[in-house]
Amino acid sequence: MAAPPVAAPQPAEAEPDVRPRVLLLGSGELSRELAVALQGLGAEVIAADKYADAPAHRVADKALVVTMTDAEELAAVFARLRPDLPDFVVTLTDAVCVDVLDALDASEARGSESEGRYPELVPSARSVRLTSDREGLRKLAADELGLPTAPFWFVGSLGELEAVAAHAGYPLLVKPVVKAAGRERSVVRGLMRSSMPGNVRLAARWDNPPGCGPRRWSMSSFWSP
């Protein structure tokens, strides 16, 4: 009597990848350390930056090259990631189009819709905007929260700056309202029309602003010997 046929072994089904997915916007050295830490906790990390082979790109599970200040290009990244959008979007740079983050924030607030779930933003879109908006941050701290701050003013021209200086006195710390921290700051110690090096540099930047559109500057008084 013939032996019954033996069924061929079936290949085991691959288990679905249930790791949390994290998209890092900004892939510098700090992002690299964060990516390693997240992977140690079992997360899948996607690192995005404007140039290839950024530090976090070298350790991330996936690397994306995208101009994050371009709204259409950044929105296209999220469109390509659908339907498997990341669980978290961590913004680690101020060189990002916050309008796209605003749209994600609004979608998350509405909850799951036909397009599926939306990622949680860390920090929120508003927080990202405030980190590069000195005017908004100052007004939030002083006007809304009532926190003690150094006296400050916002101006849009050299004439306005001189008018503030006339009653505030010198020295004054002058910085662009929207700019990466530490760049283009000047200490004005006397009349703007004087030939002090700091004043000359500030006047030149005001007369020849990079990019397009008007610039606004924050001014604060401080003690200086």
C-alpha cells in the first residue's frame, strides 16, 4: 500500500514590521545621536536633510535628500510616504517650511480620516515657528505669559532703530527677527551714523538684505562695561 503523500512545507509568513517609525527633519550630528538612540529603542528611523550623506543619513534606516524650506518638495515627501506615514516627525532644524508642519498638525487634530493616521509632531508646528521667530517668542514670553524679560523693541528701518535708541540709550543688542541663532547680531554702542565697525556692518546689511522682502530686527538693552 502506497504511503500517503507528504505535504510540502509552507514558507513561514514574514511578520509585519510593527516598529514605530520616526522621521527626522534635519540630519546633523545631534540628529545622528538621536537616530542611534531611537534605533536602540526599536524604532525605524528616516533621516532627511538638504544634502546627501549627512551624519544621520549614515546610521538611519532610510535617508532622504529634500529641500525642507521648499513647501512643495517637503509636502511631496509626506505624499511618497503614504499610506505608511511615520508615527513621529521630529524637527531638528529651523530651515524647514513650517506651513507644511501646520498642515500636518491640523490633520492630526482632526483625527484619522480617509487618508489614514497622521504623525505626531515633536515639537509642535507652533513651537518650531517660534524658535526662529524672535518677535513671536518675545511677545509670547512678555505679553502672554508675563515673564520678566530685558526691555525690547522691534524695528523695520534704521530710522526706527535710531528713534528707539534716542530714548532707550546705548548699548543695544540688534538681531534679525528670523535668522538662525548667533548670526548677524550686532552691538550698537553709539549713534547709527557714526563710523563704529559694528554700526557700519549693521547699516550695510540693512541696505543690502539677502533674499527678498523687508526685514525686521529685534533690539534689546543690556548692561555692558
